[in-house]
Amino acid sequence: MSLSNHPKAYGSAAVAVAFTSGILLTLGFKDLSSLFWGPVELEDNEGKRSGGASGPLPPSAGIVEGIEGCIGNTPLIEIKSLSDATGRIILAKAEFLNGAGNSPKDRVALNMIQVAEDAGLLVPGRGDTIYEGTVGSTGISIAALARAKGYKAHICMPDDQATEKSDLLHHLGATVERVRPAPITSPDHFVNLARRRAREHTESADTESRGFFADQFESHANYQAHFQTTGPEIYFQTDGQVDAFVAGAGTGGTLSGVARYLKDEAKLAGLKVVLADPQGSGLYNKVRHGVMYSNTEKEGTRRRQQVDTIVEGVGINRITENFEAGRDLIDDAVKVTDEQACKMARWLVEHDGIFAGSSTAVNCVAAVTAAMSLPKNSQVVTVICDSGTRHLSKFWKQVGEMGLEDENKHDDLFQLLGIKQ
């Protein structure tokens, strides 16, 4: 007879099963498996990593302190469409997920502030103001962190940058000075103006507060932030398997910091470091030919004073301290046109749902180009810098005007970009 015909017997069996299940859940599957197969041995992957440096621990699942706790440990994602097109694995550090200013500049701003605090140049609650000359992202990171740590922010930026950036700075409580683009030799260049404003603040006789010039282009705290965090994170996330690292350079901090860690500290043999450079910038020629020169630098040919491109955040016509810190480690450079950047930006939306800014598009074009010089299945790492929402009025407007947002989906990446396979 079945148990269903004997309620008492059925109930006793149910209790027995429940009791046994409770014991198994209490002991855990690990203990149960050891009864049948012996002790479970956990595999140690640490010893399998190539290179000479150990990576950082994974991000904590617990509580972090303040907005600065949301900086770093960003995901490393595969951009599937680029991997499929190239036959190489294209990975990107999702730096737009940093929690303060939503860009890699969060790491830089935080480190510059901490170094200044350690030196007594910034004191919370004293009324100090952080001054910086920036095209946007570093200023946004500084403005957010300044508020969180008890400071004010004063940002000087060229007036030809996307208005979304200065609007955001205003909402973050920063003072914003938009100035006409000028050569770095001019006292009215946005960086020189920020330096002067900081000095004027400190020398003012009517306040005890101080002005601190962050100096992202020349401060070693910039590239050191990426040496201390971004580089180790990439090493840990790839298990040391990186064949190429590709990134643009504005200040040069990301490229130098990551390169210094992966080549000098982790000692990754065979790693190629590749500069991604927009049109109008002189860094490509400096890396390739040893001379800082671009055809757009000819007298009377430039439309603007800084770099003749719609790309913001990367590209420059001088060697900064941060770029110099890693210049000897750069193996190659890729020149990216505005047209290629616009087409790549739209490709990423169509195929991967990634809505990114202009510097990310430059990085991805260069990553594809660099990947094709490597064996199949090589692993290439680049950077997603910030969201396209900061580039609506300039870069993404240009994308629209080029007709790239029509319904026609592009399927041949190399034909689209004009790159030979």
C-alpha cells in the first residue's frame, strides 16, 4: 500500500525527510561531499598568475565610507562585437562606473586631494578651495569630492567644451570660469589661470583659507593613482593575461600609470602599450617619429588653439610630466580621425548598447587597430572613460549630423572605419 493511504506513516516519513534535509543544510554541501569523496580541496589560482606582482583583493561586498568608497574596482568587460570582428578578445575597464565623477579622473582627483592633505596644503573645514584647469572630467571629479571632504572647487575650462560639463559643475556647487582657448604659453590659458587664481586666494589678506592648485597635468599624484589602483586591478581581473594595453593621453596619467605597473611591477613579458591619439594632437608623432609636430599645427591652419578635433579629454601638443613618466614604455601609437571616432561611437551603441564619450571611441578604434597586429585570441585591454551624456551638444551632435543614427545597422566594422584587415 502507498503511504498516501496511511496518513500517520506518511507524516512520520515527511518528518524524517525534513529532519535529514535540515542536517544536510546545516552541515553544508561541502561536508556532505566529503563523506563520499573525501575532503574538498580549494584550487589556489594565485600561483598560476604570470608576472611578479600580486593583484588586489576583489571589492568588498560590505559597507564603504562616503562617495570615495565608490571609486576603483570597476568591472573589466568584454566588448563582444569588437572581439567577434577582430578574432581577438577586446576588454574595457568600465571607468564610467566610478562613483564620484563617473570617469577615471575620480582616482586622480582623490589621490591629488589625499596627497595635498598629507602635506598640509588642504585642511578640511578651513575654507580651502581646490583650483584646477580642466576640459571637464577632472573638474567634475574634484567638485564632487571637494564637497564630500569639506572644500570648495573653482574650475577653469575652455569655452569650446560641451556645455553639459560646465552645467554639471555648477550643479555640484563649483565656481566655473569658461575662457577662450589659448596656447599654454599664454597667462590666460585655462591651466595657467587656475594656477593664478589659487595663488591669489592664498595671498589674500582677508582670509585664513588657502587655495590649492591641483595641477593634474604635472602632478605625479595623477599617474601614481593609476599605478596604485587601475594597473593592479587590470592585472588581477585578467589573471595577468594582457597582450596589449591601449589608451589615449590628455594628461597622460592613465597610460603611464597602468604601463608602469604592468611592465615594471607585474613584469608582463611581451606586453604592448599603445597610445590612442586623435587628429590634431602631436603625441602620435612624438611616439612614432620623436618629434612633436602635426600638420594641423601649421600657422593659420588651426580652427582652435588646443587640438583641432571634436574629441574631448585626450590629445595634446606638449609633453606633460605624467606622459613623460611612462613615455619610455609606449611601444606604438594609432592616429584616430574624428570620423572614425564618430562611427565607432555609433557602432558601440548599435551592437553593444554602450553609450560612451569621444575619448572612449578613440580608445576603441585604436584597440581594434592594435589588435589586428597581434595573433588571434590575443587579449587587448582599453578604457571606457565616461558616458555619452556629457557629449550630447558636441560629439554626439556631430554623430547625428553625419547620419550615423539612421536605422541602417552597420555590420562590417573594418569597412565602416576604413581599416585594412
